[in-house]
Amino acid sequence: MENIGTKRLETARLILRKGSLKDAEEIFNNYCTDSLVTKYVTWNVHKSIDDSLNYLKHWEESYKKDHSYKWLIEDKEISQVVGAIAAINVDVKNKTIEIGYCLGSNWWNKGYMTEAFKEVIKFLFEEVGVETIYAEHLAANSSSGKVMLKSGMKYEGSLRNRLIDKNTNKPTDLESYSIIREDYFNNK
Ligand SMILES: CC(C)(COP(=O)(O)OP(=O)(O)OC[C@H]1O[C@@H](n2cnc3c(N)ncnc32)[C@H](O)[C@@H]1OP(=O)(O)O)[C@@H](O)C(=O)NCCC(=O)NCCS
């Protein structure tokens, strides 16, 4: 696996790039204070701009380490950051990467995350040289599963009662998807 790090990527409508402290106001306004966004992710809405600054400080620190892949997603039309896509787990020995993502609800259902994820998948297979990319979503979050399928992933199965859903306080399944190197190059 090549240690390329977070390289700037571009699609028809989006720019994927590193985050810095300068982005705090936009991430705060566009997705970090959006309770629809945080409903199915591990983190909670940011209460003040300091939370957004801390989040980005953590990102800046992570770029100093090997194999850090964390992109902010900028909508070219408005030149603003509207979401993020990042490697949550990187296993260099086994060449596997887990991806997570989020997008401000004002920008949902325009195909943005599928567009971003496809570009990240291309980069990770073609340039970083990973073997497997995987992603998981809470059972209730079916739009995320659609993004995974539309991006070329296959459904692998349910990890039963793997997490407590913070909305219901009850155990919920995690739905797991992946794409392997062979799938990607055979379907290019
Ligand atoms: C999940 C998320 C990233 C999707 O981003 P997006 O840019 O809207 O995704 P896309 O437009 O590429 O695709 C969304 C798909 O879900 C579908 N969808 C939307 N709401 C849905 C719902 N309530 N139930 C089922 N499908 C739904 C859309 O119709 C679309 O599918 P289609 O192209 O077949 O019509 C975005 O909703 C989000 O950030 N959610 C909050 C954070 C989150 O859940 N992150 C993932 C954690 S695993």
C-alpha cells in the first residue's frame, strides 16, 4: 500500500480536499450543527464553533501521520464545504480501509455522496493500492446503504445487535458492505 495521504480529488460537481482550521465556520454552518446528519453517526451536533475547530485540529494532526485519508467535500457551484468523507479504519498490513461520510441535509439526494465515494474508491484502488474497502451503516439508515451499492459495493450481511442506537437506546444491527480490488478492476 502506497502512503500517499489525502490527495486533492475532483469530480464534475465536487472538490475533495484536506480540511484546515479555516473551514470551521463552513462545516459548523453546513453540516456539523445539522441534527439530521448526526442522527446515524457516532458524533453529536457541534454546540459551538470551538467544537468545529477541535474537530479540524484533530484532522490537521492526523495529516502528519502515515495513511491519513480525510477529505472535506466542497460544492463547486457555491464554493463551500458541504460534507466530509474519510477513512475511519486503515489496516496497512491487510490493505483494508473502512470509509465513513456525511453531507449537510440541504445537499441530500443530488447524488453528491455517490459521486464523492466513487472518486475515493478509484483513488484508493488505483493509487494507494488497497485490496478491500468496506463501510457500515445502522439498519435504519437505508439511504447510506444505497450510496454504498451505487458506488459499486456489495452487501455482505448484518452484524446483529452490534451497536446501541442513540435514538432509541436499543441494540441495532450494522449493515456491512465492501468492494474488493477484483470487483473494481473487472467493472471499470
Ligand atoms: C447518507 C448520505 C451521505 C447520502 O448522501 P446523498 O448525497 O444524499 O446520497 P445520494 O444522493 O448519492 O444517494 C442517496 C440515495 O438514498 C435514497 N434515499 C433518500 N432518503 C431515503 C430514505 N429515507 N430511505 C431510503 N432511501 C432513501 C435516495 O433516493 C438515493 O437513492 P437513489 O439514487 O436510488 O434514488 C446523507 O444522507 C448523509 O450525510 N446522512 C447523514 C450522515 C450519515 O448517515 N452518514 C453515513 C453513516 S453510515
